[in-house]
Amino acid sequence: MPTNFTVVPVEARADGSGDEAAERTEEPASPESADPAFLTSGDGNPRENSPFINNVEVERESYFEGKNMALFEEEMDSNPMVSSLLNKLANYTNLSQGVVEHEEDEDSRRREIKAPRMGTFIGVYLPCLQNILGVILFLRLTWIVGAAGVLESFLIVSMCCTCTMLTAISMSAIATNGVVPAGGSYYMISRSLGPEFGGAVGLCFYLGTTFAGAMYILGTIEIFLTYISPSAAIFQAETADGEAAAMLNNMRVYGSCALALMAVVVFVGVKYVNKLALVFLACVVLSILAIYAGVIKTAFAPPDIPVCLLGNRTLAKRSFEACAKMQVVNNGTVTTALWRLFCNGSSLSATCDEYFVQNNVTEIQGIPGVASGVFLDNLWSTYSDKGAFVEKKGVSSVPVSEESRPSGLPYVLTDIMTYFTMLVGIYFPSVTGIMAGSNRSGDLKDAQKSIPTGTILAIVTTSFIYLSCIVLFGACIEGVVLRDKFGEALQGNLVIGMLAWPSPWVIVIGSFFSTCGAGLQSLTGAPRLLQAIARDGLIPFLQVFGHGKANGEPTWALLLTALICETGILIASLDSVAPILSMFFLMCYMFVNLACAVQTLLRTPNWRPRFKFYHWTLSFLGMSLCLALMFICSWYYALFAMLIAGCIYKYIEYRGAEKEWGDGIRGLSLNAARYALLRVEHGPPHTKNWRPQVLVMLNLDSEQCVKHPRLLSFTSQLKAGKGLTIVGSVLEGTYLDKHVEAQRAEENIRSLMGAEKTKGFCQLVVSSNLRDGASHLIQSAGLGGMKHNTVLMAWPESWKQADNPFSWKNFVDTVRDTTAAHQALLVAKNIDLFPQNQERFSDGNIDVWWIVHDGGMLMLLPFLLRQHKVWRKCRMRIFTVAQVDDNSIQMKKDLQMFLYHLRISAEVEVVEMVENDISAFTYEKTLMMEQRSQMLKQMQLSKNEREREAQLIHDRNTASHTTAAARTQAPPTPDKVQMTWTKEKLIAEKHRNKDTSASGFKDLFSLKPDQSNVRRMHTAVKLNGVVLNKSQDAQLVLLNMPGPPKNRQGDENYMEFLEVLTEGLNRVLLVRGGGREVITIYS
């Protein structure tokens, strides 16, 4: 955040509340009391329903009592003072109700103090850690290492972790490009790539989250039935061949019951799930610590875990204890339980299995420890078919004919075929969960800082855990034990649990509760995601799921989620459900990367991520890796998932608008342009999609050449806005007489556009007068939705001496036209001093004087300019004005927070204007202005005569002041600016003017200045002094442009006010908003 801050009192006085009688004697005419003949729709600013604009209701008389901002008072109902608005801007929130807000809603009657928002560690890091580490780590990682070997397992984990890291980088860029409300990845994608992609990917992410709930529930039941309470099984297999089917049926029954119980818990109260989240996380952390502790223990004291081999085949220790064919008991040899399993009797003469007879029984240590050298044996892959024996490498074995093998022998067999791509699909769900932080963005203290830091740190941590576990498992555990998925050789114990210290139950209980908690989290998050999609109204038949209980809980969405989750549970196999998850999550991550790449390449004005460590090549690489992993996992699942997403995309597109396909290859470009124009919305765009579409109003000389070519240079320097540019001009006359000149003027303009590298369109209008021509351009330039929203023109420098006395009138009317058309206006003063495209500013400042808020153009323009090489090295400074009753320190904090949310870096300075006295200089300047105006109205003289008479009046008026001062022998004043105008001085001055003025101008000098004009001139003089004091050396000064008076009889005074306001500044850009927000804190 910017930290440079200074409070500068300007002309502060101890008697700041001096005599204001002169200031208050005559209030300005209100809009209601103004002459209706002079009021049009162009007066004032158009009103828009905005959280900032038109949202401040003030009583004019009380608000401006003693204020310095009289120049802006007529529009304060639509453009409020920044000082009165900053607190609302900095703390504005319009987020969807998240889980934490919902809890606070429920507890609001019992708790008055709001709980502090979460930081990076609690709000992002730990939730991501909990969501990433889970069921695959405890139930399948040892098996993956055993089947794929350490090297290929390392490759699998590295690919998956690289995919999530690249996605996290893209997600961080999107998440820090404004505030991300509830909805997580769905919100980010839909607001970045549009509703079609957002709806398609949002539903895929929803389905992935729902199936994740099914996977976690299946994992919970597998742990319960296999490792905690095998006797609880309802279905029992009569033969060994029926064990797999019985297990699947048990999983279906228990899984359905667990799902129903979890759905009830989520329905009753989400807050209980959130309160238990830390308990479940603690279980995960303790389990991982127990694994590392067990590995360290194996280095000096390996556990005694014997594994029985027959030849090189692993035996399941279900029905025997002694790993031997015979044993000596009471000096006699007897057969063991193992003998009876392979033979048809217990006697030594019984008929036995041929392989049993030919091979010896040996016993090895299942976990020999890190110093045993088993790492080299586990380095390479050992893939196998379904039903194959789990065999130890390097052990001799006498082969026999397999046809003679009877069923039911206690061998450890593989339950599914294993190969590299299948293992990728099973493993990938273990690295998902990186969206946990972005889903909680509304609950974070500083989401733009916490989401990137917490998510990337969580991925780094979990990647280290997974990669280190692969190496440690390969170094500590025997290969046949690693490939024993259900721990049958370990008497039905969890393999990773046998490695842990101090007890296997630490892992068993910890993994049970962690998978249970992850299932609850999935059932909590998925319905809210569906509710967000339904409330967006993208898919009509889903809108019913946007409703819920009175407190916002998504009841119907929870019901649908439970039904979809039940289909996953009916599949009943963890290894079959995991690849389905992988498809949906990979598709979601692919489009997150695509969204970031597209935004970066398009470089839209709203794309200003606070996270800077991203690049479109990284996003493209992440997208490509996601797509590759989808087809690596399962090409037919990938095609099916893409088909679903494509159907949803086309459905949303069909519901939104009919598609124009064009009518042939020959007209492809024309049809593409027509289709694009028809697709562009005719209404105002969303705030975050707003970009300056500029209509540049050029003046031509008598030779049809452009008077101010620097205006086009400045236009091209705004090209970072990526918007439409229309260069327009007006020729006076009739088209029949001027068509040749019009063509020549258009060629000149196009040539200049090429020289200045201004990409856009040229539009020239021939009109009977310049005023109507400019109005026609403002109304009709553009085509369809591709119309301008901003008008750029040069300040009429010689408006006082112009041959055409109506030049300033045309300017003021153009200002009114832009206001009536709801368009922004940029007026460049001293345009010939603006830089050309070849110039470079090596230093300097772009100063923004933010007086009133009219949509945020003042913030957006410097950002766009600094993207160009001319202005790139300039620093941005923002000044705002504080009144005497404003808290300058708080204004500084609010403004810094607002800029932080806008992702704009700037130096902030608050200038205090506490002086309310009107100086004699201001009063005299106002008097001169009104005298000149009145004189020009009364006298129909030539140009030279008007100038001579105006100078004569000025000289006589100055002489009268000098004579009066000498006659009264008043002490000399140090400076006119330091004088204050009181009622006594006013009366005396008026008498002096009456006594000393020439009789021919007596009526002019006896004029009483309009108090509204006096206060406006006071504002202009004071602001000009402040701006000169701080920004005289700035490379560019941007100022709020006051609106023209609603009473048109004061138009010439308005020009004088603007002249005084900008006097003494080199380059000035007066900015007048179009009455709508053009910049947003949201993504």
C-alpha cells in the first residue's frame, strides 16, 4: 500500500470563521427556481443507480454553508464530495453471503461484536492443507509407490503438483484482480470468460466437488470396514472369490447411511461443520507427524513386522500364524495351519497344492527400515494384471502349471490392473483442494494478499509431503507390502499405519476422521456452488436450486447434491470414483489457466492483478498440462467430460441469444464482423468490462489540416484501454459545396492517424454550423454496440479573442451534449505542450486532483497512460481536498485502502482547505468578469472596439481603487490575496466606485457581483492556488471538470471559472465522468 502522506494546511487562519455575511447574502438559484427555458437534459450529470454516485442526499443550503467547493455545488446530488464518500468507498462490500457471514447472521442476537476476519494462515493455508491432504495419502499412496516404483511415482506426483502450482499462479492473478465474492472458481471463470464458460465449468466443478464427497465417504467406510471393525460387515462371502462383491455391497449400504447422516448434519447447521474443521485438520497433521516419526524410528529400531512368502508369492495372514509348513512340538513334527490351507488334510501324506510342494516358505521383514537398502528394489515399476500374484523380485520360485491351482488359497492378489495412466487418474484427486482459500475470500482480512500466499505455500508444503513420502516409503517398506493394497499380508492392518509411531491407531483414527471431515466439507461447499450458479440464472431448469431456507441455506441444492453423491457411492469403488473427480477438477483448472491467459493477452483496462508473478506462458503451460493429464488419466472419461461441458456451453449460449453463422466462406470476414457487432451488447457494459471508447473531436484550419495533432498523440497513448477510437471533425457549409474539401480533410486526418499510430476510424460531418455538426457526431458516431462513451477535445485557447464570438458557446454546448448522452468528457488544455509519441518522460509525476467522485475516470486514465512508454516512468500522485470538519488522517487511510482494492499504486496526499474568507482579489476578479460580460451584451461593437473598451474599463476601475486608497490614507496592504472582504469594505467600495467612475460606465461599475459567482470564483482561485503549490512541476495534472451552470445566462462566466481554475499549469486534462462507474474493486 502507498505510505507517503502529508497533510498540508492551505492559508490556514486562526480566525477562519470570519465574517461571511457577504458570502451568504445571496444564495445561488436552485435547479427548481432556475428559468425553465434554460434547463435541458444536458445540465448536470445523469443519475445512475450506483453504490457511490447519486447516493449522497444533502441539503444544499446547510451543506455549503462556509464551504470552499461552490464551483461543484450544482452537481453535488449526483457527484458527491470525495471527503464525504471515502469511508464508504474504502469499506464498500457487496459480497454474497458466505459461511462465516451466515454464522454471524444466526448469532447476531447473541453476539454484538463481529469476530475478526481471518488472516493468511487460518483463512487460506490451513483450509488448503486440510483439503489437499486426505484419503489418497492414507489409503493409496503406498500402493501407488509399490506399483509404479519410486521414479514413476515421483513423476506422477511432480506432474500433478506442477499442474496445481501453475493453476494456483493463474488463480492468484485472477483472485487479486479485485474482490472475489463467494463462488470461488465459478465466480472467477464466469466473470473472466463469460457466462457460457462460467456455467459449463462451474457445473463441472460442482460435479467434481460432489463426487469428491462420495470418494471421501467411500474412503471413510473402507477404513471402518477394513481396518477398524471388519466384523461389522453385513454381507459375508461364502468363498474367496465372492469377497470383492460382498465388500462392494457393504460399501454401498454403509456409504448410503453415512451420506444420509452427513446430509442431516449439513442441513441442521453449517456452523457445526466449521467448528469441527480444526479438529479434522488436527487429525491430519498428527497423522503426518506420526508417519515422519515412524520413518525416523526405523533408522535405528525397525519394527518387527514379518511377512510370509511361499516361493516369491506373498501370503495373506488371515487364517494362520506360523509362517512354516511344519513345526516341532514335543519332539514331534506336526503340520501347521498353513499346511492345512494348501493340503486336503493335516497329515504329512495328504495331497497338497503343487506350488506349495515345490517351493519353500520364507519370512521377511515387511518394514526393514531406511538403512536396509530396499530403496533400490523399489526404484522401478511393477505393473500387473487383475488377479495376479503379488511377488517379490529376486526370490527364486519353481513355476508350476496354474490350471491345477484350486481357488481359495491365501495368496495376496491384485484386485485391478495397474498401469501408469490409471495411477495418474487415481492419484490426482489428492492434489485438489487448492480453491479452498478463494472460496473463503469474503471471510479474509486481506484476500488479495492472503489467497496467493496461503495457496502457494500450501501447495509447496503438500508437494513436499507427497514427494518425501514417496521416497521414504520406497526406502522403508518392502515392495510386496507396498503393493498389498489392503494390508492382507499384515493381518489386515493399514500399511502406512504399521510404519507410523507410536501406534498404527494414530493413522487409522486420524485418517478416519479426516476423510469424514472432508466429506462434510464437500457436502457443505457443493450446494452453495450450485446455488450460486442457479441464482445467476444461466440455466433455467436449475433456478429452483437457487432457493432454500429463510436464512439462505441451500436446501434444494443440498438434496440434489446428496442424490448425485449417492450415484458415486453406488459405484462403491474408490479406484473407480477417483478418475471421475480428476476429469472434472482438471477441466476446472484448465479453464482457470485459460481465463488468466486470455485476460493477460487481451490486457483489458480492468486487468490489474496485485499478484505480479504470473505470465501468460505459465497459464498456457498449465492449461496444456491439464488437458494432457485429462487424456492421460482416461481418454474416454476426458471426452465425456468435455462433451458435458460443451453441451452446457451451447445450451447457455442458445438460451442467451440466437447464433449467427454467416453465409459462406467468401464473406467470412464480413460475417464475422457482423456476428461480433450483433453480439456486442447495446446497453452499458458491466463496470469491469468498461473501457474508454473515445470520440476525438478535431478542429480543422482553412486548409483542412488538423489544428492540434498532439490530440491524436495523446489518444494513441491511451491505447492500453484497448477500446474503440473514432476521430471526428466538422466542416461548416453544405455537403454539395464542401464534398471535395471533406474528402481532402478526411485524407489529411487518416494520414495523421497513421503517422501518430492511432488505430481507429475517421468520421467527418459537413454541417451548416459547427455546433450542430458536433452534436450530430456525439449522437451518431459508431455502429450498434460499438459506440463511443468518451469524448476527447481540446480547450478553446483563444475563446476570449476568437473571431467567432460563439466559439466558447459551442464548447459549453458540447459539454452539455456529452452529459445528456451519458458520455465522459476529456478536455486537454495546452494541448500543444503535450508530448509526442517519440518523447519519453524520464521522471516526473502524473497528479490527480480528486475533488468529487463521478465514476472513477480520474483513477483509470493515469493507469492507462502509464502503460505507454511516454508516461511509463512517471509516478502517480492522488490529491484530495479535506474541509475543516473532515478527519484528514482517516481520509488518508480510507483512500489508501480504496486504491489498494483497485490494485493501483499511488502516492496519497490530503490537502486541507480550511480558509473560507473571500479575498479582495477574488471579489475584484468576479466584478471584472461580470462587468465584461454585461458590457459585451450591451454593446454591439467590432472586435477591436470591444477590446479597447474593455481595457478602458479595467484601467479606470484600477485607477479608482488607487485614488480611493490615497484619499483615505489607508496603510498599504502586503498582497491583495491576503485581504478579506467584509460588509463594511463592500459598502465603502461601492460608494467609491459611484463617486469616481466615469458617467458613461456608471451603471457597469455600480453592479453588485452575484454572490453565487463570487463563491464560484473563490473556489476556482483557491483550488488553483493549491494545485499550483503542489503540481506546478507535474508532467500532467488531471482535474475534475465542474459542470456548466444550469442557468445558461452564466455560460461565459463558466468559461472564466475554468480558465482561473487551470491558470499557470502546463498540461491539464479536465475530466468529467459520464455518470456511471467505470472502475471497480471486483474481479
